[in-house]
Amino acid sequence: MLEVVRIPVLNDNYVWLLHDDASGETVAVDPAVAEPVLEAARQRGWTIGQIWNTHWHGDHVGGNAAIKAATGCIITGPAAEAEKIGTLDRMVAEGDSVRIGDHQATVLEVPAHTAGHIAYHLADDRLIFVGDTLFAMGCGRLFEGTAAQMFANMQRFAALPDDTTVYCAHEYTQSNGRFALTVEPDNAALRTRMDQVDAARARGEPTVPTSIGLERATNIFMRARDIAQLAERRAAKDAA
């Protein structure tokens, strides 16, 4: 079995530690900073042997060098962004595989937030690490890509099994949901979810990971009928 640990860092980032008990291997996904990630591993008696990066932004790769210096880990990330992530040991693209123990993750190219953004999909384990492409009730800003690319990403994610657990990198759920309600005010599943999210945040609790099924029901970007509608919704959210 794989164990996934959430590490809150910076203002609203999450770093994920993925641990395989059978092999003893541990992966850090998108380490924004080093010390809290190293400490979380130390507390559990784990040693970080790999880092998986989804894209080049500093709040996803900022801890790479220090974690590598402390552990000698292998750093994997998008080949298309290798020039922007100077710490990479292995560069991967669509269809490539990475492993933790006997568990395989397939690399999906999901550009839009950044030009070379990737996700890591562990199909047999029903897990996916999506970086800043998909959020709970949201999607990433289109910094380096297009609405057409993001629409394709949303359709690709929506085709995954509903019970796939989605690990995104930010606690944006409450603001995403509030905006979503202005777009789909009659969506009963969305209203119910927001009641749960508001209660969780009032208790200081996180709201991620999420699931593909939950996003299919409540994510207005995944539910967009076409590229134009997604673009309109993204532009409105950016301006909100």
C-alpha cells in the first residue's frame, strides 16, 4: 500500500510525501521548500529517494536542491521545462513512467498553467498528482498556455475513474467554490460541498485531496461544455 502525507508550507501550498512501505521508498512531490519536507520524513523514519516535479514554478521546485543535498535523491520533472529546473536528473514526457517500489506512475502532459506542465498518474493505485492544473473546484491560471489546452486537460481528467484521488498543490477550495456558485447556483452537489468546505475551513482543516467523481459533479471548469465556456469562466475567475 502507498501512504500519502500532506505537508502544508508557505501560504497555501501542499507538498506531498508518497511512501511505499513494502520497498521503504519515499517520493516528495513538488517540494516548495526543503526543511518541513525533510522533517516530515524524519519524523516517520523515511528517507526521500526521489522528487517528482510537475512544473517549474518556484513554489514547486524551491526545495529541490536542499533536499538533494541532504538525501542524494533523484529529481524527475518535465523535459519541456528542463532549462527552467536546473536540478533535474531525469527528464520525462508524455507516456514515460516513473516508479516507487512496485508502483508505476505514468506521465501525462497537461500544458496550460505552464507550457510543459505534467501530472503523475498511478492508475493501479487510483492516484494522480496534478500540480497546478486541476484544483478542488478549480483549474490553474493560463500563464503559458491556452483555454483549448486546459479544456483538453479537463476532459482527460474527467475520463479517469471517479474514485481516483486527486492531489493538487494548493488550498484554493473555498475561493474556488464561492466563485463556482456564482456560475452554477442551482448545482445541489456544489452547494452541499461548499457547506462541507466552509465547515472544514472554519475548523482549520484542509479540503484536499479531492476525487475525480467529486470534481465531475462540482468543478465548473471540468463541467464546461466547450473551450469558449471554459475561457469565459477562467477570465471571470481571474477578474474576481
